[in-house]
Amino acid sequence: MTTPQSPAQATFQLTHNAYGKSANRLVRIVRDSPRHEIRDVTVDVRLWGAFEHVYLDGSNAEIPATDTMKNTVFALGKTDFSTGAIEDFGAVLAQHFVATSPRVERARVHLVEHPWVRLPADAEGSDHTFFRGSSGNHVAWVEHDGATGTTSVKAGLDDLYVLKSTASGFVGFERTALTTLAETDDRILATTVQAEWTYAPDVDDYAESWTAIRDVLVRRFADHHSDSVQGTIFNIGTAILEARPEVLDVTIELPNKHHLKVDLAPFGIANENEVFVATQDPFGLITGTVARAAA
Amino acid sequence: MTTPQSPAQATFQLTHNAYGKSANRLVRIVRDSPRHEIRDVTVDVRLWGAFEHVYLDGSNAEIPATDTMKNTVFALGKTDFSTGAIEDFGAVLAQHFVATSPRVERARVHLVEHPWVRLPADAEGSDHTFFRGSSGNHVAWVEHDGATGTTSVKAGLDDLYVLKSTASGFVGFERTALTTLAETDDRILATTVQAEWTYAPDVDDYAESWTAIRDVLVRRFADHHSDSVQGTIFNIGTAILEARPEVLDVTIELPNKHHLKVDLAPFGIANENEVFVATQDPFGLITGTVARAAA
Amino acid sequence: MTTPQSPAQATFQLTHNAYGKSANRLVRIVRDSPRHEIRDVTVDVRLWGAFEHVYLDGSNAEIPATDTMKNTVFALGKTDFSTGAIEDFGAVLAQHFVATSPRVERARVHLVEHPWVRLPADAEGSDHTFFRGSSGNHVAWVEHDGATGTTSVKAGLDDLYVLKSTASGFVGFERTALTTLAETDDRILATTVQAEWTYAPDVDDYAESWTAIRDVLVRRFADHHSDSVQGTIFNIGTAILEARPEVLDVTIELPNKHHLKVDLAPFGIANENEVFVATQDPFGLITGTVARAAA
Amino acid sequence: MTTPQSPAQATFQLTHNAYGKSANRLVRIVRDSPRHEIRDVTVDVRLWGAFEHVYLDGSNAEIPATDTMKNTVFALGKTDFSTGAIEDFGAVLAQHFVATSPRVERARVHLVEHPWVRLPADAEGSDHTFFRGSSGNHVAWVEHDGATGTTSVKAGLDDLYVLKSTASGFVGFERTALTTLAETDDRILATTVQAEWTYAPDVDDYAESWTAIRDVLVRRFADHHSDSVQGTIFNIGTAILEARPEVLDVTIELPNKHHLKVDLAPFGIANENEVFVATQDPFGLITGTVARAAA
């Protein structure tokens, strides 16, 4: 049943490898007082290191099981995570994996915090009752490199569904034999924002930064006239960089969730940008990175 | 290629039939002023009537195409829907289908309104910028019967994800040879609420009723101690009936989105209901209907 | 924190209740010989009975926990399920719940068997290696009523995605002011079949019946000219009843997964039913039940 | 309403940009004879080029609309795609975008072909009736670079769900204070294969290559004893490279779809690797690339 692996190793090489445990669904209740806090985080762990023997030799010597990574997320979820930022918890985890397993050279922890909203204060039981929010997930990537001892942090936002019912158009584009799209100076712009940014070192308060960046992003989405999804990306990116000096660059990817104006003319009904059909596919997908200009 | 159908008709009968168009994704922008309103509704249409010949005879005579139903949703979405309740729009649609197609005897329109939240008033562009809400979908079923000329209305709520971090337990249940569950007087109770209620005739304002019922539901979920999901259902159901005389009965179905306490004892760590793993399956599913008692 | 329940009980009544455990993901390997069999079943349990006190009184006395239902599925999955039909396993489960818990009056077990296909016999390791099939799920509903001692069985099929690239049309339908659909005598008909049938008592071999019914269904979908989805439903239903005397009636629900012919005329290209766009929404949804005619 | 963009441009720069149209759902029926062929492909287009002005200046001059990309997929789907490989169609598309739009410097076309299986030949109507297959999607990435005039091709496979009911174990791994996993020399190994490989130039027949590679992959998954998911990846990768000289390297990513052995001991029932619970999360995720060794 066993396939002899030696001949293959002579001819072929393993040029890349990594492994980890994904979708660890950690919910942490902070109950130091009757007013509970809830942290709801999906944690993915990925490790790089001296793991070639596992691929080549049928040996699992000295490698952490992905099950142990899961245990680690939950154990350190108790001892090292309560009201702090997920970026800080991610750093603890990433450093732990490098520190405790000699063969682990680099660890990346991806965290997605799902928002919960507390009930209004006048609701009895609001100290411990929440409903799921829709303000976007707080995402973070924390990576620790054992060789250099450095920990790098990126943060981002996803699953934020926003819509402008006007102040958006698309005109003046290329027309070829295969172009049928009409120009419009008034359309719906709807998208699910996915943004990712790099922090300068020594950020004081990752949670405060994230909230402030999200606020800038949403307000700029609202306050500008969109000439294209591309223009909206640049507008948002520069607004974030202007407002938040701790951000070095920001990458934004926006699906264009098309809302097509319905042609009601066959029924003798005017449709002055009032009736749309929301479509799933196909969809435009536009991305861009905005960074600080070199001095 | 054609299968002769006559012999079959002698031996077999069509005992039930219906058809319609589902997932009509209507977005209606009300732009009578610079402060736009957005209505985002998924409409399903289903018709019953004298359609047997379509099944039996290979004839489509006098039956509305589902494509026409789609056109109807969008055309009447312009002429008969703006800031009013989806229940009223549903009634217009249901009555239209019965009135315009002689073979249609009964029409049911199912509407799901997806919540959008306007940006704060101090945000420039808030007149026309929204983000998706998470306060639960407003659901309605409106049915019009051509024979009796009656229109009946049910409403409901779905996709409302709520969680209590305490004030929930489960003790004293049956123990058999196959029971392993430990009793607990302190657990997480999390669920996605699905509720459906019947209105008395002559409701003044369906939108106002829905909002008030949702508020009662959420506050009661928060303010009581849950002895079981069943008890929570009865608590919520009675709270709605007490508060809202226009509701005749309410059916609530709650999946128990289990959050399992993680055993950290093997690591020498105490877990006093602080660290949980959120699970997808299996899940408990509990339902009940509460109605006004007969006099 | 506790809501007094007595006043509510005076005014309101619980008119319906049920509960159970859903999405029990049982995988059973039959390894009596080196040639393994795999059974992959999702089991949902639902119970009805004397459970009012749980809703009304905050007492869980004598009721089975849904966790115990889960344990039961897996324990009996070992002792009472191997190569037999899921209908027979469902009967064992349903009867068990009624027999072992005095308050349970009726139990319904819903089973969905996911198909796996063994590798070809000439593949080394085919005795224990499988890939997921796409021949449709085998679905069953088995219900046991404690009062009458009867067990009833329904079976069905879902998630079978089929397509006819021709031999399907739709003409002669109602045309109103809101109709824009063109007639066509040649279109794609694509659907995901959902079928459900009632068995006469004393079926010998549920697995053999299911396979034979599925075969009739697929072949009739292929061999007839479809004048409408409705006509296809009646054709398939009668074919099943003609071929399989153990079937009393069959209900078929077909979503019309529209494949729209793309208009290439603006580009000077003819499209003779060769290029289509597959769409997700909206979709037609058509249903019908065919039964044996009364004597 | 317009945000002045000039100051931002002085301070910030656009360091990356791209855009395109995703999820073009092309279905192509080849009907040169009564025996139809069906091609069902999801096409994503992404373009890179001189698009900065769109982000910075509010001008869409000379850029193709994503709607035009959609039209192109369907138009060329008629003229340039029938029974050939998706890799060849992808090359036509990628080269078209670079050739027809002066500002486009590079185009990448991602194609996913969904399998359909023809009905058995003895089924009437099998010439034009199909059911969805489960043999895995055929994936391809074709990129054309206008500057160099080169077209590169990668292919792959995804959504192939396979399972070994034995001949898989996991022993000898690292044990720390956070390790609880038991060693096992007999477990279920289940995964959804995602593979991606690079072709040498001048492949004759991409379709034939893909089918042969898939066959090697599946047979090797079956015929070896898995000491770890990592070992399985290397085994499969080397098998492909040994069998198919046109493959330069292959990257395989396997989620470990855990099937956990159910502990039936509390019920006095032995479970000799016969009863498992299929779980969704968390899951291990393992990846590796195998390449030909340098001479």
C-alpha cells in the first residue's frame, strides 16, 4: 500500500509548503461585571517552517497537529484575550506558535471579528443581550517571523454592504463594436467593501484606529460624487491616508453589485431612476492600492 | 418524441398544482425629495387556478407566463409602491393577478424586505447613502382569493441573530442510557429568530405594527430568564399578544445555535463560562404557536 | 428576571409545539470485508408530544434533550444501520423515540443520503476510496405514531441538476399589456429536481424502489418534448406511477433555472440557440402532484 | 459634492490597480449534429493597464466598460468556442482584450468549466440530455502580456470531493501541554481537492492533459497509505509529474474535512472506526508545491 518515495525525491522537490487550522470559531464572554462584553472571532492559523520531512518521509516528528493549534486558540482565548484588540491577540498567538515549536519559523494568524450590538440601555437585560451587527467585520493579519523576531500587522474591513441611490455615474468610456452599455450620470452604486491596510509600527490602539478608519471610509463613500468605482476607491483611499497618519497604504476591492434600471417603457410607464432590479452576476470587480508618495 | 398523454389521464389524476415566479429582486428608490427612501424587497409570486390543461394537454392557453409576473412586480413597483407597507403592495399584486387573468383563482405574494440604515444625519450625503441593516427582515404573506374576494395578511420576521450571554439554563430533563448532556444553569443562548403572525382584519398601519412587534420580541428575549428555548418561545409569544391586540396568534421557530463551553481543564485553565466554540451543526430546532384563548 | 407566566396562561394558549435535533451528520463505514461501504446521511429528528409544561412552566421534566437525540442517531447508527435502506433506519429511530420517552407521542425522522461513488475496480484502493456523486440525494421521511402504532414512509429525491439542450418550448401563453416574453419552440430546460412520493404499505426493498424510480424520472425527463415545465411534471409523474405500482402519488417541484438566449444581433452575430447566459434569479417555480385515479 | 482630487494626488499615489468582470455564466451548446455538446463555463476577466486617470481624474476615457467585457465573452463564446479546450478559448479572450483596447497592457482570463454528464446511450433523448457531474471543475488561468506578446497558461481542478475510509493515519506528531489529539493509524481522510499546475509551452491538447492529470490524481489518492495530508500532497504531486511531462510544477491545497470518530463507550457500544460525525469547522488546511528538480 505504501508508495516508495525515494525515487520521487531524487527527481522532484518540494518548493513550497505550509499548513494550519482554519475556522476556529472562538466566542469570548468578558464577565468581570454584570455588564458582559462579547468577542466573536473566527481565527485561521497558518505556519511555515522545517516541515519537509512530513511531506517526503512519512514522519510527523516534531510538528504541531492542527488540533493543537485549535486548542491553543481557545486556551489563549481565555488567558490572553478579553477586551483588547484582535491585533494584540493575534500577536500573542503568532509569537506563541513560533516560540513553542522549534520547527515553526513563521506564523500568520488571520482574525475576523464579527460585530455584535448591545441592546439599548433602557432594555432590561441589555447587560448581556446582543444582536448581530452589520457595520462590517474587523479583519486582521498578524505575522511573526522567528528569524527576525518581528511581528507585522495588517488590518482591514469586509462584509460592509453600502449603497448610494444617486451621486454616481459612468460616462465617457471606450465604445467599440462590442459596447452596448448606455452612459448614465445617475445610477445606483452598491458594493460590499473589502479593504486592507498596513500600519506603521507602534500603533497605540488598534481598536480605536479601526473604528476611526471605518468611519472615514463610510463618510467618504457618502460625500463624494462617484465618476466610477475606480474614482471612489481613490477617493476613499486618500481620505483614509489624510485622516490617519498610522496608515501606510490601503488596498480597496469593490464588487459592483449592479442594480439595473428596469425598462418600463413597453408598459407606458416612465422610470426616472426609481425602479431597479438587483442582480448577482455578472459583476464588475475593481481594485486599487493608495499609498503615501515618496518624499 | 412526444409522449401520448391520454392513457395516462385515464388512469392518473393531477391532484395539486401551482406555479409562479420567485426571487424577483425589486429595489425602489423614492426620490420625491433630495432625501431618498430605499425599499429593497424580494418578491415571490405563486398562483393557483384552472391550469390543469397545461399539465395534461401540452397547451399553455390563457395562462400567465412567469416572465409576465416578473414584469408585473416591477411595473407595479413603480405605480403602486413607494413609502407604504409591503403588506399593502402585496395586496395590490395579489389582487392584480386574480383580476387580470381569468384562470387565476388564488394568488399568494410573499415579500421579504431587507433593511437598510441611513447614514447619520451629520454625514454629508446621508440623504442618499445607506448601509445594510441587521435588525431582521420584514416578511409578509398576502393572499387573495378570487372566489370570496378576501385578502388575508400574515407578517413575520426572519434573519434576526440574537444572543444572551447569560440568564439561560437547561436543567431537569430526561436522563436515559443515551443521555450525556450535563445540566447547566448558565449557558449562552443564541438563535436566529423566525417568527410569523396572523393579523386581525383592518390593521391600520402594517409598518408601525411590525416595528412595534419586533421591539416587543427583542426586549422580551432580553429581559427574561430562559429555562429552555421552549420557554423563551412562549414568553415571547405571550408578550407580543399582550402588547399588540391586532395579533391573533404568533408562531416562533428558533434554531438553537449551540455555543459549547470549551473544556480547558486539560490545560489547567478554569473556564467559568467565558470561552465557547460556536458550532453550526447539529442544532436544536424548537417551534411553538401561541394564540389568544377562546372566551 | 423571571417573567410570571400564570396570567399569560389564563389568556393565551399554546396551540402547536414540536422540537428536535437537526443536521446530525452521520457517516457509517461498513467494514465487514476489505471492500468498505459508506453511508453518509444527514438526519433531522422532530418530536411531538406532551411537552406543554416545558413552554408554560419552566420545567423540563421527562423531556428528552436534543443532545440525547443526537446521541441516539449515532448509537443506533452503529447497532441498527449498515447496508440497509435509510427508510428502515428511519423507522428504527422513529419507533425508538416513541418507545423510550413516555411523553413522546409522534416522531418524524427526515433522512438525506448523500451519494458517494466508488472508484473504478481497476484502481488500486477502490475498496475504500470514493468520490462524491451527483446522482441526486435519496431523501426519506419516516413517521411513527405512538397512538396507532403505525409507521408511514415517504421517499424522495433532491439536488439532481438536469438539463435538456433542446426538445423544450413554451408557446401560446396569455399575452397582456405586461407580457414581453417571446414564444419559443426551442429552449434550454434546466432544473434541480425535487420529488417526493408516498409508498403503499409493505414495500419490500426501499433502496431498490428508489433507484428504479430515479431511473424512470431521469429517462422520462430526457425522452419527451417539454411543452412547459408543467407538462414535464405530469409526464414524469405518470411515468413513475405507470412503472412502479408501490407508488401511490408523486409530487414534483421544479425551479426553472433559466438559461436566457443572448442577443448577439448588435454584434452582427447569429445566435441559433447556441449561446446562453445561465441566471440565478428570478426563477420560475412549478409544482404538481400526480396520483392514481380513484377506481 | 465633488471632492477636489488634486491635493491628494500631490501627497498620495496609486501603486496598484486592476479591474474586470467576474461571474460571466456562459453556456454554449454545440449543435452541429443532433448529438449536442454542452460547455458550461464561468469566466472572470481582469485587466491591467494605463488606467490611472480613471482613479485620479474622474475620466473614463478610452477604458473598456466591464459590460463590454461581458459582451465579449458571449460574442466570442459563439465565434471562437465550441468543442475546444477552455485554455484555448481563454487565450483568444485574453489576446482580444489586449489587441482591441490600447490602454490594456495585460489581461487575465480565469475559466471554470462545470462538468455535465450525458445520459446513457440507451436512454431516448440522450443526445441532448445531461446531468451535472461531480468529477471536479476544470479550471484555467490564461494571461496575455501585450509588451512581450506572450500567453501563459495554468490549469487546475477544484470541487472534487474524495474520501478514503481507511489507509490513512496520523501518528508521531509533537506533543505539548496543549496537545490532546490521540494518535491513530486508521482514520477517514476526506477532502475537496484544489490543484493548480503550470504547463510547459506547446501543450498539444489541454483537454486531454487535464483528463489524464485528474485520473492520476484520483488514482494516487486511492492507492497510497496516507501518513499525513502533507504526505498525500507530495505523493499526488510526484505522481502527476512522473506521468505527465508537460507539467512543470503542481500546487495542491487540501482542506482536511474532519470526520471524527464518535465515542460510543458511554453507551456500552464498541466503535471500531465505523461511526463518524462529519464536521464543517474548524478544519485543517494543508498546501504544498512539487516541482521538477533542477538538473
